[in-house]
Amino acid sequence: MDDAIVTAIRRLTADWVTALAPTGSTALSAVGAWPLLALLAHTADGPARAELAAAVGLEPEQAGAAAVRLLAELDGTDDLSAALGIWTGKQLELRDEFAALVPKAHRGVLAGDQETDRAALDAWARERTRGLIEQMPVGISDDTRLVLATALALTTEWQQPFNEGSRDLGGSGRPWLSRTDTDLDSVRVVDGSLSLLRVAGTGPVDVLLAIGEPDAAPAGVLLAALAAGPDSGIPGSALNADEPGPGLRTVPGRAYAPPLLFVGLPAYEVRSTHDLLAHDDLFGLTSAQDSSRGHFPGISADPLAISQAGQATVARFHATGFEAASVTMMAMAVSGMPPPPQRIRNLHLTLDRPFGFIAVQRESGLPLFAGWSAEDSWVLVS
């Protein structure tokens, strides 16, 4: 994995978490959005090119090939699949250079009928995410001339599964996961204010669970977890017995038995939909929305501007493993037409004891999914 790409996506993940400042459950995948931004940076001109290049963190000339290469590399990883899809209107002719950059297998044609196109795009989302996401995060209109999308799906099993039980949380019974581990150092405490547990998958992906002090802001906890390296902080075997760290306590055991780490947490499922244009400056999409002119001569001679951009993400943590998926979609219209109204979905919840999660490639440290699990995401006992 290219270190420059890993660094760029880690930064985009942190910036997105900061911009969202979540107060309730959410999930996101910057690695799903980054390839689309990189392709746009490669093909843009004017202010849009500079803004997109800043968001991508690579020179525009390198960004397009890097995007295609990243998705191919992720798709070749155990437990993970990644896909790129590009659909064009029948009258839109792609530049030869762009067509050569994006393999033909990833390209399709819009029928021009909203219902037909929507059904086809939703079917692509379902197939590419193994059914985890049912439909695209944004719609299309009669003005849509180009659609770009990525789909990412992760399914991993734990090296050591959890036991399933039930526990009353917030006045309702919830599935409770627990296990006993002899590896105390799978948990680490950073700066005394962040406890990190690495839950190892059988493949190349682990999930980090991060919990801070009760009054810690979710964004602060996630940012600290993203910044922490694998050897950051104090390992569990060396923690202070009186004040080990957030969410941790010590209990005397038998001296002749090995020390154990007892882990407990609720099973959870988080589903989120994000309007990327609500944070257009973060994604370098501010100038690209200006419909008075075209911004992507590297894609087509037709003047194109961004009309919609969104992401749908789901993450599930259960007794035997972790599943997550994202679909990121951007739609373009021919410039000169007024952009459709933007729809912003805000979610605000006050939760008792939330925690963050980040799915990372073990070797490269690439964050694949990041999120915040709180009471509203904890699965109810059926």
C-alpha cells in the first residue's frame, strides 16, 4: 500500500470526523470517497482542480491512476471487495484518455429513464456490497449526465469469537458480547484518557474499539484513536492498578492463574447516509458545483459540474465478526443548469456511554471504516 495514499486517507478520515462532530451513532468511509475525488482531481481544471488536489493530497497528474490502483488493490485483499462504477448519458462522449484510465468493465450507460436507471444503480449497490446496502445514497434527475460510484464491502471473522448474552442498557434488553482473553496487551491506554482495544480478525483487517472519559466528545475520541500508532500508550500488562484507564478496572485474581482480560460490549449496527456537499470544502467540491461553467475537461468535452454527492455506510459488530460496507456516489449535470436543492440529513443524539470504532488494514494502518457506536445502535433483544 502506497504510504502517501494511506496518509492522505487517514487525514481525510480525521477531517471528516472533525467536520461531522458526531453526537450520536454514525459510520463513514473516507476510503470510499477518496478514489472518486482523485479521479475528479485528475480530470478537473481551474479552481476545482486545485481544491480537489488539496482534498486528495496528491498531485492531480498522479491521482487518477492512484485511484484505480487503490481500488484494485483493495479488491484483491482477503475479506474485502471494492468496485468502481461509471455511468454516462447516451449523448455524453468520454475523452479517450479518461476511457483508457477507467477499465471498460467498470463503465455503463444511463438509459435516460429515472426509474430504470435508479433500479439499475441500486442493483449495482446491492450486488457490490453483498446486500448490506440496498440503494444508492443519492438519486438522479433528468439532468444527470454522469454518475461515478465506489462500493466497498468488508466481512471478517474474529480470531477469538465473543460469547452472546443479554444485558439491560438504557431500560431495554440488548445483546451483550463478552469474552476472556489472556492477551492483556490487546488493550492499551493512551495519555491516560483513551482506552484502545484491538479485536483481531482472521484476515488482514482488525477493528479498534476506542473509549474515552464519560464527558469526552466523540470526535475527540475518534481523532485520538486515528492518531494512535499500534505501539502508542501503555499496554494492558503495565497499567496502573488503581487508575488503569477509561472503561477499565482491575479485579484481584488468584495468584497461580494467568492474568486475564475480560471484555464486554453491546452488539451494534450503525447505518448512516451523508451528504458530501454539506461539507463541500472538506472534499474539494466547492467550485466543482458551479453550474455556470464546466470543470472536468479531462472527462468530456461537454461542460460538467457536480450536482449531487453522497455516501451510505453500514457497520455491524457481532459475536463472530464484523461487517461493513459503503457506497459513495457523485452525479454530474451539464453546466448552465441550476443545481438541484441540496438535502442535508442531520442526526443528533445524546447517549450515555458511546465508543468509537475503526476498521484498519493491519499492515498498512489504512482506515477502511470509522464510526461511533452508542445506545441507538445497540441491537435490541428479539
